[in-house]
Amino acid sequence: MSEDPSHRPWGYYEVLLDEASYKVKRIVVSPGKRLSLQRHRRRQEHWFFVAGQGVVTVDGQERPVGAAVAVDIPLGAAHRVANCGEHPLVFIEVQTGSYFGEDDIERFADDYGRV
């Protein structure tokens, strides 16, 4: 069973599974919003998009995304996702690594003053 959604300025996420060796989230990005440009030192991520349209940036390379597209975020890669559509951008994030806390976020740029 998932936890209550955690709301952010860009949308929200729900933790679906939180295990010792992996964590799974459902992430919803509101139209016109984007996450901070960030990296993680203790986890890598796999994103599988299920709805909406957006653009993912990984180490400076942009890639359009939509339903049925998967993107891997390597450990230490600078990354972000932006919703460029008119509907919510929804994806499932699978984290693997040694630590999954929200304090493993190093932000480089942020639309909401959190750098």
C-alpha cells in the first residue's frame, strides 16, 4: 500500500514500495512544471513514463518522453524532467542503490528557490 502523497511545487509523488534494496515511487508533474536539476550520490533511478508528455535531461542531453518510454538515470548524473504538455506527466521511478532518503539530492538549478 502506498503512503500519502508528498506534495511539491511541481506536483507530487507517492511511495509505492520502500524496501531495503530498492524504492518505488509514482511521480506526477503538473503541466508547465519541472523538477530541479539534481543528482544523487547513493542511488540510480529507472523512470518508466505512463502518461503525458515531457522532456528529460540527463547530463545535458535532452530527450522527449511520453507513455511507454523508459529512461535510466545513472548514479551521479545531473538530471531533471519537465512537463511540456497540457496534462499531468506521470512516471514510475525505481530507485536502486545504498540509500533512498530525500537528503541525497544535490540541486544545481531549481525554479522554486531550493538550491
